[in-house]
Amino acid sequence: MTTDQTIDPQAEVAALIARSRAAQAQIENYTQQQVNELITAMVWSVAQQEVSEKIAQFTIDETQLGNYEGKFLKINRKTRSALYDIIDDKSVGVIEEDKERNLVKIAKPIGVVGALTPCTNPEATPVIKAISAVKGRNSIIIAPHPRSKLTNKMICDLMREALKKMGAPEDLVIAIETPALETTDELMKQCDRVLATGGAPMVKAAYSSGTPALGVGAGNACITVDDTADLDEAAEKIRISKTLDLAASCSSDNSVIVLESVYDQMLEKLQAEGGYIVSADEKAKLQNTIWEDGHIAPSIVAQPATNLASMAGFDVAEDKTFLIVPETGAGKDHPFSGEKMSVTMAFYKVKDIDGAIALTNKIQAYQGQGHSCGIYSNSDENILKFGLNTKTSRVMVNQPQAPSNSGNLWNGMRQTFSLGCGSWGNNSTNNNITWQDLINVTWISRPLATTKVLPVDEELFGSVIDKLK
């Protein structure tokens, strides 16, 4: 300790890592049943009705972001769904046998996972990351955003208490209680695997830490509505997604692109769902409010539509829950085409599905490439064309984007809050990150029953031989 009584971040983190390693060593040889019981207890500790209610309200009080309903759904339902999604997965011992190649895969723990969590989703993110880590027989140290440090501590303490009651070391889950940039940097350097969810600078730091890292790219979800869609269903689900936790999620619908043949109808239906169309004057005021020096103003993030409008200097009725901004362009000269972290959506008109694809790619080349898109359509041809030609990791079809692309009971996506964006988003993976990304695998390879024989050149190289003459 230095003379001014401050703790050296390197030494502080080293002490936490030592505790975490000791805890992880105690479960390294746990059986599948033991592991499953631990993660079940961890989720139950936070997902009980009264506990979830307390966490949801505490999160709102501390962060002043989002709303109670969204926070409650995440801690009460999303954690349950995440547990349900992985509970039957085999993560201990032999996890796969490939008889054709005569291979056996054995799961091994990584060690200590260093997790970074954002203040926009501080309630369920620590839980989902923690159960993914423990499912792989790892321990985890969670570094929160300073704005949500007390929420993080509350949740981690509940999981720690549950682990202790189960006879496991409570240090399998450790919260950094006084987060600071230097401490987080040290965590990323000293842990065995970084699992980063947060802003672009934090994810970049994770990849630059020298430790193998799983980071996620920026979100800027673009949603297309074609002329075969059920417009009532589309409007309702867009509203659900846009207003979930007041758009705290990076998967919130940032741009809605509608084919011109159904544009006016869709606009009317969104208004009926609580959308407010801003005027040109209001758009200018809103732009000056949302962005400060080219960056999203912290004060506007995840706020009600009435508050957001008031900040911008105009009024909307209490029953209006999201703002619709008519837009034509994309890129830095059209900031509404980017992520807005608010209940604000850009609204576009295009001629056909090809126009929607081109505009989606243009918008996401500016921000959010590789993350997520959505389409409301009953045309298999349009859906496949959209999937083939957009540079995205996820296409949600006829589903509310924000609660769907990270997995939900109505689809087969893996449940997580960490969405890889592939090379498009400068990420090392583009899958929904879960326990499978937090293990090492030992491959046992036996000789094949029949050794493979290389085919003759004419068969292996075929017509290429003649083309290269």
C-alpha cells in the first residue's frame, strides 16, 4: 500500500485473481450434476419474485436508466431462460464423439474469466456471464461500469451466498466493488479469458489486453418491413422491441425500412402503437439533444419519450412511447441512421427488397455492421435474399429484435447478452457467446478404421487442370 493509502491496481487485481484461482481449482473436477446444481442455485438466488423485484428497482434507482418493467423481465425471465437453455448441455468430460473422423472431444476449464458489464444491462448480464463461466467449471471476476457498481455487487453477493450454501467456494464469483479504468485494465491483463460487453473503447481495450478476448461490436439494428408482412404484428413487435427497457439494449430497433407500397399503412399502425412522428423542426432539436460533439449524450440514454422530447424542447402526449424520425440518408451526415440508445427510430421508405438490402448495408457500414438485422415478411424468397446479402450475424424474422437476437423461448438462438459480430464488427466470433466459448477442448484422435486414400489428380483437380494449361 502506498503512503496515500491508495491500493495499487496491479496488486489489488492480483489478490482477486489468486482468490478466484483457488476457488476454480476446487470445482475443476466437479461432475456435471454438481456443476448444474451450482448454476441452478445461482439463477434461483436472483430470479425469485421478491428478489427480482428488489433488484429491478435498485437498478433503476442507481443507474437512472431504463424502466422497472424491462429490468424485472431481464433479471426474472431472461436469467431463467438462459439457465433453461444450457442446463442440459454436456460441459464436463466427453462432450462430443465424431465417429466418422474417430475423434473424441473433452471439455476442460479455462480458469479465471474476466467479465466486463455495461450500465445499460447491469442486472442480468452478470448472472448470464457467471453461469456460462461456471458451466465450464471456471471462476469469474466481474468488472461493472461505475454507474452500476452497487447493482453488480448486490447481484454477485446473492450468487456468492447461493454458492456457499451449495458447499462450493463463493469466490467462484467475485465483484470488483470499486471499479476504475486501471483496475479493469489489470483484470483483462491478469485473467485467462476476457468476456467484454460494453462500449467500443472497452471492447478495443479487451482485444488489446494481451489476453484472449471475446468482445462484441456495436449494435445498430435495422428492421425491414416488406409488402407481404402482417403489418399489425410488425407494428406491435417493433413497439415492443423499441420500448423494451426504454431502448437500453444495443439491439433496439434503430432504423425501420419499409417498402413504399405499405409505407403509409405502416406509419399509421406505428402511430397507433404509441409512435410520435417528429416534424422537421423537432428533428433538428432532437438531433442537437441526442448528440454532443458527435457522441451520444449520457443524459438521453434509455429515457422515456416524454422526457426525451422535453429535453429537446417540444412536447409529446403521455401515451406516446417512442419517436419516429423520417429519414432519407445514411452515414455521418445523417446521425439518425446510427445507434441512438433511446426510444428514437429512423424511418425510411424504399422501392423494393433490393432497396431495403442496399440501405441496410449502407446504414450498417456507418455503424453496427455484423450485429443484427430483422425482417417482417411472409416471403421465403425475400427472407433468404435478405439473409444472403446483408453483412450481419443475425436476422430475426417476424420477431421483436431486442428480446430475440440474444435468444428467447420462441426461437433457437443461444441465450446470452454477448453477441459476437464477426469480422464485420472487428470481433473474433459472430455467434451468441455462451459457455462453449469459455472452455478448452482436448481432442483424442484414433486411427481411422480405413486409411483415406488420395484420389488421382484427374479426380481431385478436375476441370481446373485444363483451365490452367
